[in-house]
Amino acid sequence: MSASIVLGTQWGDEGKGKVIDILASRADVVVRSQGGNNAGHTVANNGQTYKLRLIPSGILYKDTLCLIGAGVVLNPKDFLGEIEGMQARGISCDNLKIDPRAHIVLPWHIELDGLSEAFRGGKDIGTTRRGIGPAYMDKYERSGIRFYDLIHPEIFAEKARATGRLRNEIITKVFGGTPVDIEAMIEEYTEYGKRLAKYEGDVSVLTYEAQKAGKTILFEGAQATLLDIDYGTYPYVTSSHPVSGGVCTGTGVGPKMIDEIYGVAKAYTTRVGKGPFPTELFDSTGDYIRDKGGEYGTNTGRPRRIGWFDSVIMRHAVRVNGLTGIVVNKLDTLAGIDTLKICTAYKKADGTIITDFPPTLEGLEGCEPVYEEHKGFNDDISGCRSFEELPEVCREYIERLEELCECKIKMVGVGPDREQIIERD
Ligand code: IMP
């Protein structure tokens, strides 16, 4: 019996899917607590590749209960498409439950996401344009529509008319956009609600009962620490709380329930969208890592920005999340680079050295990474299954990261498959 969280420590796409899949195979319950279909996990399992957006990875195991918590924003149309896609491949979705409190992403959220990004001009955030920010705006403005409303047609129609009218005013009068046909939307989404009604379940209660019954629970994170609305590089962040605290509010569990908090990182750093990225590479080494590591968005296909491993942001992630262990993925991608760099601190414009990640964009401005250099490696490490099998330079690199991050590195990824992982405990 245990409860673990797996979350991202950098700007997302750290390969959480693989780690989650490994742990999901040992879990009875897998819970998603925040974000929406802006996330994209690729899971390679039994020679098959699955791209998951909202459905928890536990779905690949037929007896695992998969829960979508109150902190998630759910796009019903996309979600039904995901369910159908899984069913078409012979995966049952019968063990899926959605909290009635989870908010719904509606067409005006998607419209407003695109319009406000365009309105920001060159200062856009680079969102996934899935309507995530506007859906959370409605939630916090207390005019959102929740899963409970969606599956009760009369409540849904009444709330959709009230909210939709105002959203259309904003779409047309503020942005000059095309209004959403509210009645047609109500008709379409009422059908989605009918099909989804059977999945309703109180995730807080289900998780609590599962723990009392001695089950193993996994909370799977989406996005990552540096994209957290408070602890990320605001405003270049997502609108939810991908940090460990968000798991508690997003699923309705207390912090004392959690035993392990795994933070997933790459052996380098990537970011999609705009915003600061101190160790970003603009040279051929960056291109090499992008191509070798296949660093293109799962969901949007956007090329990812690439940089060296940054222990300043990692220490921030260790502190903010209370990590009990780190997983370093994609070490194999670094093979073939003569000299590897690790950022140990930042140097401010006035020459001061800082080791704590600045809380504001202004504090980050002018910060230059301070690097230490490590000898690279050429060996194919994709077949290594124990730490001892890794070449000495790789072991030294990992041990140094561990020292700088002030947290145990419990797993090292050496390839995309589930088996290509070295577990150190
Ligand atoms: P939004 O979540 O669509 O509002 O986008 C806000 C920022 O978060 C943008 O920079 C996105 O690229 C980034 N983002 C959102 N979801 C993910 C993810 O799953 N991986 C990486 N970046 C993400």
C-alpha cells in the first residue's frame, strides 16, 4: 500500500508518461488532478504506442481504477474521442470515473484562448489553444460549468445560456470574433453529457476508500513545476497547479496521504511556448539534441526549445514539491556530444551569483547560467539496465546532478521503452 505522485520538474515533456506507465502497472488506482487536453503523454507498452491526453495511463491495465479529479478541466468532445480511440484498440474504459466538480471546456473557451493570444501580439504566451486558461478563468470567476451540470441537461442548458451570452459579448464586442451558436452547442454537448454520465464518481471519496482498503495509488501529473501558475515563470505558464500541492486540492486528498513524490527531468532541458529559459541553446548542439531526442510536441508537433540541464530550476522543483526522488530521462540522447554542461548557478548582471530560482521575470532578466563542464560519452547506453553497467562518465554525470539537485536520483531513463530504465532502489 502506498500513494505516490509523479510530476514534471522542468517545463513539461520530461517523459513522465513512461515513468507513470511503469508505476501504473503496479498501481490499483491512477488519478489525474489538474490540467486538461493541453497535456500529451506518449506511452509505449507491449510494442504499441498510445498517446493519452486526459485519460489516466492506468487505462492500459484492465483492473486499474482511473480517476479524473476536480482540478481537471475536461473537454467532453475531445475526451469522448480519446475514449473511442482506446476502445477501438481493444482497451476498455469501464474503470474510468470523473469527479462531478471538474470543470468543462466549452467552445467559447477555445475561441477566447485563440483570440486573446492573437490580441497579445508578439507578447503571446504560446498556449496550446485548447481553451485551458479561459476555462480556469470561468472556474475562478465562479461562472464555470462543471461535469455535474453537463450530465444534467436542464441545468446545463440554463447555465450555458447564461454564461454563453456573456462570453459571446466578449468574443464579438471586445475581440470582433465569431460568436458561438449557443443553442446548437447545447444540443451537441447535451449528447456528450448523456454519453459521459455513467462515468460520474466522487474522486475524493473513491481515493480515500481505496487507501483505507490498502490499495496502491498513483497521482499522475500533467505539465510541470515551471509551468505552475504560482511557482512557474509567470505569465508564461499554464493555468493550473502542476506542483505536488495541486494534487491535494485537485483530487480532494490530504497531504499526509502521500508517501513518495517523484520529479521527472530530462538529462537536459526543453520548453515549448514562450518565456524565459536561461540555459537555452541556439547552436548545433541544440539542433543535435532536438533531432536525436525527437523533441517535437506530442500534441501540437511544435519543435521544442532545447537547453542544458539546469540545477537551479531543479533545486526549485525539489523544494516546491518536496520531492523524495528524481527520475532523469533521456540520458542516451546526450551520447555523441564531446562536452556536456550543467548549469550550477546564475550570474546576475551586477556579477552576483545566485542559486535560488528568482520568483519573477524581472529577477530572471540578465541572469546568465554558470556552467561546469563534463566529459561526454559516445557509448550506446540503451541496453544498460543497472547503474553499474553505465560508462564511468555517465555515472559521474548522474552523481553530480544528484549532488547539485540535493535529492536522490532514483531512476535513469536510457531509451523510450518501458524496459529502458535503470531503477536504483
Ligand atoms: P496552456 O496550458 O494551453 O494555457 O499553455 C500555457 C503554456 O503551457 C504554453 O507555454 C504551453 O506550451 C505550455 N504547456 C501546456 N501544456 C503543456 C504540456 O503538456 N507540456 C509542455 N508544455 C505545456
